[in-house]
Amino acid sequence: MTDHETNETAADVQVAPHRPESMSYEEVLFYERKPAGFWVRFWAYLIDLLIITALTSILIKPAFALMGLETTGIPWYAPFAILSAIVFYGYFVLMTKFFRQTVGKMIMGIRVVSLKSDHLSWTTLLFREWIGRFLSVTIWPLYWIVGFTPLKQGVHDFIADTTVVHEESFRKNNVMKKRADGSGLHETSTI
């Protein structure tokens, strides 16, 4: 079949793909904090474990030594193990609540942010740092998923709707946004 005005065949005519009209959409550029990946979070966690071990060795072990109580080779329900767990979870909960980061995260330049609000509530923190961290610590492969999710979230982040981001690193995103030209029907004029 031939177009009689331009003498082009149907194979020669290119059909433009359906695109939004350029007048109704505009490209918007925005920057968001870059999610922290597995390795930077892993190193921050190791730093935190060193600090927790130091706190336990300085605060709890001497008290047990003075009382003549055993601190090695004990079951998980022994007083030393329970106090050590309180220091472990208390460190993560309190540091994250008041500073949004632990000392390890401070050193690595990362922080915890909520995906739902501007602040971290106590409920969010308890789910993230207590229940979520318990799962991540007891079942190591659950922590490895940080490397494979788009926002670099672990199980504890999914439970609490949080993620960990770099403080000074951003990534650029382009988004098509509908223009707010409007029809003028919502506007009113004053006399």
C-alpha cells in the first residue's frame, strides 16, 4: 500500500511509540541518600561488637569476678549471659534512638532512617533492634540479604520499615512527573 501524497510504502513509515505529551509531563531531577551496602554495614557491626565486648569486660566481668561467679562456659540463661544480652541490645536500641547510629555506624558514616516518618519511634526501634537483630544474629543468612535488596535492607529493616544510608553520599534520580498546569477550574478570583 502506498501513500499517494508522499509515495512512501507502509514499511517506510515509522510509527512513533506512545509517549506522554511533552506538555503534560516534565522530567524532575532529585537526589536521595545512597543506601549503605552489606560490607560497610558489616564493618560497622564488627566495630560495635568490639565496643560491646569492651563494655561487658569492663562493667560486668569485674563485678562477677569480685563475687566469685563464673563467666565462661555458662549456659545462655545464666546471670552473666543475661546481663551481657541486656548490654548488647541496650547499646543498639539506645544509640540508635538518640543518635540514629551506633559508634560503628558513626565511624563508617552511615545512619538508620525510617521509610515511613522523619523520626524513629520506640516501637520501630524495638522491632528493629530487638526482634529483628535477634533473627539476624541467630540466623546469619538472613543478614546477607542486605546485599541483594534494592534499598540494602536486612530482615530487621523490613520488620521495622527502616534502612541504613550513607550520611554524605547521594544518588541522582530522574522521574517523569505530571505538570501541575491544571484546567483552571479550581482557581477562584476575588473581587
